[in-house]
Amino acid sequence: MSKEEWYNLGQASQKLGRSRSYVSLWLRRHKGEVPENMILEGGKSKLISAQGIEWIRDRIKKEGVLVSNKGANGDQHLESQLLGVTLLTIHFTGRVRGKLVV
């Protein structure tokens, strides 16, 4: 049986090709989503397994496509008709999705 490799969060971020704080911030935003057996916590430090890094890699942005929780993908725009012209009113909450019809 092979030994599982463990990394601190900064090392995990680098393995993902991101800034050193990326995995730490990702885990904070997605609290409780990563399976418990992939994270080790002791005092102020956390370790993540190689399998955990791959688990996160499968759930982060890939080629501009957002893979995230339902709340982040909610409808964030409102289209209204005025005199036969479709207007786009944007309710900005950090991400904007919509279309401009002229």
C-alpha cells in the first residue's frame, strides 16, 4: 500500500499553479465541501492530500467556465421590454451574466 503525500496549503496552491494563498482562501469560501479525509488540521496549520489537491482542481475555473455552488450561479440580471426594445438592467453582485440585445 502506498503512502499518501501531504502538502501545506501554500505548496498545494503552487501545485495548482496559483498564488500561495489560493487554496487557503478557496477552503474558506467552500467550507465543509472537501471530504474530511483529504484535510488534516493541527493547531493553526492545515495539510491537504495529493488526492485533495486533485479534488479541488476538478472544481475550480477551467477555461473560463465557473464550477461553483448554486448561490454563485443565480440569476444576476433583469431584462425588461420598453417600447419594443429589450433593455438590460444589471444587478451587480460581483459577477455579471447576461446578454445585450439591440
